Amino acid sequence: MALRINSNVTALNAHSNLVKNDNRLSSSIERLSSGLRINRASDDAAGLTISEKLRTQVRGITRARMNVQDGISLIQTAEGALNEIHSMLQRMRELALQSGNDTLTSTDRLEIQKEISQLKEDINRISYGTEFNTRKLLDGSGTAVISTSDPKNLDGVVVGEVLTFSDFSVVVWPKSEYIPGIGYKTYSGTPEHQRSAIFVTTDGEVATASTTLASLANFYDKNNHFILDLPQVLHLQGDNSQGEIVVSKDLTLAQLTERIQSAMTLDQLGKGLDFEGSKAFMSDSGDDNGQITVISGRNGELGRINFTGEESLVKALGFQAVIPAEDPVYSIAVTNLGVPFGERTTLTTQIAGHRAMGLIEGIDLMFEPPQSANAVTKAAVLGISIPTAITFDIDDSVSSTLTVPINIGSGVYSMQQVASIINTELRVASSMVTVRVNDQYALEFTTLNTGSAAYVSITNATTNPLGVANGRYTGTGGNPGVATGYDIIDSFDFSQAATSVEFSIADRHDVLGSATVIRLTGNYTAGGLNSLVEAINLQIGANGLLVTAEAKNGVLTFISLETGVESNFDIFDTGGGVLGIAAGLKVHQQTTITGFDGNPSVQNFAYDQPSAQFGYVVFDHTATVDVDNLSFYVADLDGNGMSIAFAAGTAGTSFRSISEIANLINAQASLEGVKVNAEIQTATQTIKMFSTIPGRDGRIVFAELGSPDSTNTLKSIFNIDPVAYENGSGNYAYTMHVKDTQIQFQIGPNQGHTAVSNIIRTDCKALGIEDLDLTTVKSSEIAIGLIDKALQRISSERAKLGAIENRMNYTLNSLSVALQNMTASESRIRDVDMAAEVIEMTSSQILQQASNAMVGQANVSAQSVLDLLR
């Protein structure tokens, strides 16, 4: 074999194998020390890729399991808070049922209301304060965060899953429509009108504004105990607010009324219901004579006012709704501003109240109803249409008064004008009859004298719109005229010339000089006084005289068959008999004075309803043409205006119906583009003129256009001042922004592995129990229904959260199984088989030792060349 010394190929081969074996041993040691089969990409490029994917899944699943556990904790936190709200609502319902039972007094219900107030506050506290990791859960932000351009007047309440997150235009407009024969009607609602009991003094007289409470019979119980010996507190409840006044015996009804009005608005300390525009007044006449009338300053159910306090005080005051509250009706339009302009659609609805549902999915709109700037006329008077002239005659009980003919020409009159025409004729004739328009707007004929001797006689009347009918209508009560003899009659023989008696009797109905003459020329000794009385009454009865003779205790007595002042009569000795009445009948010549008192004749006539209408009188008081015409100017917020004029007239031509006035204003406004409308408020028979632009931006301006000398002005006819009215409130156009803040749980290791949840808003306003009132039986009954709806809403929300929690538990279980399988898969690919690797390492160690030895042998083999050189 050839021997070379420059290149030791054998040593190089041995060294190369040594390096390989050393690398194999290092890899084995690395795998055994790390426990991994793949420590770097070069170990297994494809395996590393798969392993890293599986490792990503494993770590993602691990994190997802923790997320799910946190999510379950969040759901449990929210559901636990809802459980407490549920318990409080159940307690509220229990209290409402208790308050609805009439075994409780007003004071008891007031104490219940205190607990209700505390429960409401705590529901709000839970709603606003429940958090998980500082995130609010029950304030609606678990679904969406809502902001509006006018937070005071518009609020969005999250009530379910919100599907659209965008900007929205919201327009709230009072519903208005044209009704043939009536004109435009705006459904602006009606405020509640309440009236108190009729206050009567301890003397039995109807009270006036200056009457003190101490002198009112209303404040004495059945045992005649005065209930205001100590001052009492009267509470006024309305729209989640409360006002109170102190009622003491030294107050007058006028002062009590002032305090009630102050409590309905705001007093000097800023306390009260804050119902601006509320009115309270005491009436001294009319159909509400002796009563306090309370008118809420807010239309609809939100403006209801309840009076509570000691039961005896509440009953004594006796406030009762005579005109119930009627909610305004609004048209609401919602437009999604996130849609391109040409593709936008508008959803509309009409609601009675202040909460609109279904226009934005998952969100209820709660708004403070906008009020238009307006001016309201005074109450109209009743008018009557008389197509043909009405004639009839009136007589009274006084003989000196002649028959009074009444003639009312055709035309349209106010009932007051009709009464004035009749009274003018009666005064000219000095009649004892007068006419007025009563509280039911009917003509009421009354005698100035009293008792059954007083009467009103109507003749020659035919069927007419006034309802005046023929008849004789008498008074009642009182005492009769009486003439009593001064002694017992000692002789009943008047048959002799020397004993004849002649006298006359005249009552108030007899025409002057037409007295009834009584002649006694017989012998009545056999029958005595009774025979004498019979003889006198035969002659009285023949003449229709309303006086009779009677025997009383042996004395001759004359008594009127009527009562009252007009029942008095005259007895005169005519001188036609030799024996005078004083000597023969033991009766003095006299005019009786015992007839007095009694009740006047009062007769009401019901007018023909179809012929009647309400309106105002524009009467021409001056001789100058057109001076008394009613003319005024109305302008809107933009300065656009119109002129309104009504010609003055006389009786029969001066009456203007409220429908005529309202229709003219509306027609002129439509023609000239003035943003003003007029509507008839039938509950009060008034005309409300208002800006058609609702809210605080609306404006309506009045100015006089008539002659300075005119007696017919805005103030005198309508009680409206010629000024600008800017008393609107709220708004009608809003923008609402809805931001997506739904709760999202990452429940898987990859993108899209999410679960979305939403939680509704649960404060009292969202649940519809903000105005819960248990101070009366009626309001307690309403409260039960409101609480039931709130319970249903909370139950539904809890059920939803329970379903989500159950899902999350199942998700957690599935993630645990996936984690186990993924971990096993990743381990099979990346982890080393320790047994196989130990065998590999042992082999590598042996080979390494052998390689070391062979390198030494290879190095020694080159020394054999030296042997050749020796």
C-alpha cells in the first residue's frame, strides 16, 4: 500500500465520523434535557409548523376558558342585582295591594308612599351602581350608549337587543286633524280639573273666599268635633314630586287656595310639584259656588294631582276630579341618518303619552311633551238660534202689575241677551218677576216676593228654542196672613136692621176697587159660630177669594189660603150695615202683617240643545259706524301675520260662535302661511290659539287693529293681552346618537369565536314606575298594573341572562375537552420519546468513544514511515 505523510486520509475519515457522532450525541442530550423532539425548525420543519399551530390553539383555548369564567362571573353579578330589583318590585306590588284596600286611611297610604320612594331610590342605585371590573351593567350601557341633542326633553331607554347603531332624527309633533263642522283639532290633551266639596258655614250659608276654615261646617265631624284644633299638613302628590301645605283653622278659603296653587308650582324654597301654569281659585257664584277648583298645569296623566293627609282633612276638603286628565296624542317620526339621503325611510307612529316603542329596535323613546306657545280665551257664553220671533206674556201675583208682553225677534242671541230683553220689559212694567241665566245656561224665572202667594204666570207661549212654556208657577213655604178676632161673639142674630153687618175682604191679587163684599143678614143663633163661619165662606168662595174664615177657640178668624208677603189681605167695614164688624164680629178693620218668609217661585226652562252654541258677543255700543268692530292682528315666530276682524252687531246679530271664530283664524292662517292655529277646548268652552311650531322656539303675537274708541278688544272679548306669547316648552326636533356597547365575550381561540350579550336599563324610568303613586285607591290600582309590567320585564331579562350563563357553562365544558385533545396532539408532535432517545444517546456515546479511539489509531498509522527512514 502507498504511504503518504501530507494527507492522513484515515485520520480525516475518523475525525469526520467523530464529529457526526458528537452532533448526534448533542442532539440526543438536547432532546432529553428539554423533553422536546423539536427544539428548532431544523429538527422537523413541517412538525414545527403543525406544533406551533396546535400550541396557538392550546394557549387560545386556555385564555378562552378564563374569559368564559369571567363572563359567567359578570352574568352572575348582573343577575344577582336583578334578583334584588325583583325582590323590591315584589314588595312594591305587595304594598300596592295593601294600599288599594279601603281599610287604610290617607295617612296610612302616605306612609306606604314613603317606603315606595325608598324602594325606587334603591332600584335606581342598583341600576346605576352595579359594576363588574368598573364596567356598568344595568344602566343600559351593556347594550348601547345613547346621547341626544336635548337630554332634558328626550331620553333613549334600552329595553332589548339593539340592532341598529347610528344617528337618528326624531321629530315629535302634536297630532292635528281637520274635523268637518268643527275645524282643526289638535290633540294636545286635557289637564285634570278637580273641585273641592261645597263649603258651607255652620249657619248653613254657602261659604265665600273670605270665610275662615274655623267657621265651616265641613271641618266638624258627626260628633261636632272640630278637626283643625291643631294645624294639619296636606300633601300634594304628582309626577314623582311632592308639595305640602299647612292647613290651620285661621286660614280663609282664599288663603288656602293660594297655598294650594303655590304647592302645585314652586314655593320660595323651590319645593312643590313644578307644574307651571297650574291654577287654583275659589268661586263665590256660578255652578261651582262655594268650591275650590284646581286645574293642573300639565296635560295628561302625568299632571294628575293627589291630595293626601289625615283622613278627616282629606274628606273635609273633598277634592274630586270633575274633568279627567286626557293624554295628548303625538305623531313621532324617526329617520336613520346613517343611510344615504336618497335611501332613507321614516318610521312613524302615534301615541298618547310620552313613551314611544318600536321605532328603534330595542330602544324606547321617552320625551317631555313639547308645549306650544299659546293664549287661551276666557270661557265662551251660551248662545241660542231663534229662527222665528218668540212671543209670550208674563203675569205676576201683584194686581197692580199689568200683563207684560215679551217679543224676541229672530236671530242668534247669547242667553244673557235674551234674559236682558225680557228683564227690560219686566222692569218697565214694575213686575215682581225677574229672569236670569242659571248655572246650566237655562232661563230661570224668579219672583221677587215669596211664599205660595207669589207666582209667575206665562201665557200665549208656543214651542220655542228657549223652552219657555205656558203655566203658573208658585212659590213655597212661609206664613199666611191671619186676622184674628179680639173677643168671643156674644150674638149671632144679624137678621134685624139694627144688627146687620157688611164688610169687605181684598187680597193682593184683587184689582184695586174689586174687593169681595160680605153681607150678614141672617140669624145664626142655632148653629152659633160655626154657622156664621159657613155663611161667610159661602160668600168668599163665590168670588174666588183666597181667604177663609175659621172658628178658633170661639173666636172668628180669617186666614189666607196662601203664604208669604202677598198672602196678607185687607178687611174693611164698608158701612153698609148698621152694626159694625168690630161690634158685631169682634174683628177689627185691618191689614194683616203676619204673612211673610217663604221661598220665591223659581222656574227653569230647558233650552233646545240643537239650537244652542257657545260663542262671544261683539256688540255695537256706539252710534258711529264700525267703531266697535273687533279687529286684531296675529303673527307667528317668523313675523308672518294676518288680520282677523268681526263686525259688531246688535242683539240678534252680534253673537259669534266659537267654531266661527276658530274656523276663520285657521282659514286665514292657511291662506297666508301663518304658523298659528286655533282649536276649541270643549271641556272649558274656550279657544286656544297656539303656534304650530311646538316647543320653546314657538311664538304667537297679538296686536289690536280696531279703533282706539272700540269697546270690543282682545282683552274685553277674549281676555287676551295684545302681547307676544312665548310660553312654549320642550322641543320637537332632536338628534339621537346610538353607540354600540354590547357585551362581547371571546369564548374561543380564533377570530369570530365570540358571544354577544346585552343587558337592558333597569332604573325606575326604564321600568315605567318612576311616577308610582299609592296615595289613593285609584292610583294604587293603576300602580299594580305598572309593577306587573316591570316584573315581567325583569323576569324576562333574568331568564335571558340565565340562558346566557347556561350557554357559557356548556362552552366552558367544550373548551376543556378541546384543550385536552389539543394538548395531547401537540405533545405527540413536539415532545420527545424519552426511551427511544435514550437508546439513541447510548448508541451515540459508544460511537463517539469508538471514533475517538479510531482517530488516535489513524494518527499513529502515519509513524510507520519513520521505520522506512531508519
